[in-house]
Amino acid sequence: MLVLSRRKSEQIRIGDEILIKVIDVKGGTVRIGIDAPPEIPIIRSELLPEMVPGRAPTARPTGEAQPAAGETPTADAAVSQQN
């Protein structure tokens, strides 16, 4: 496991397609934004036991607003995409 320290507004890039940005740090809570292609599933680990075995997760629920091309989603949008 790679462990990194980041401050507010700093970023981590994974490969060419995934960007993780620290949006805010308050007390013991860190808000992050994740920019990744829609075909890459992003799932909070506490939701994994609820998933059906053998069924691939979807990257984003259908019907949710997606940012326009070239537009970065806000932290709230990134979090809501995973709910």
C-alpha cells in the first residue's frame, strides 16, 4: 500500500485516467473528489457487503446528471454519484 500525505487542493493521479483531489479537510474528515471514466466503478467500501455476488457494480447510477465534456464535477456531485 502506498501512503501519501496531501493538503487541501492537492491531487493524486492514477494512470492517465484517474484524478483524486483533496477538496476539504475538517477535523477528522477529508472530502475528496474523484474524476474517472464512467466505465470505472467507484464504490465506497462500506457498501461492498450489500452488493450482489457475481454482479458487476455500475460506475454511476443512471439518471444522475453528468458534467459536460471538459467540466470537473464538484465534490458534492462526486459524492452523490456514489450514493
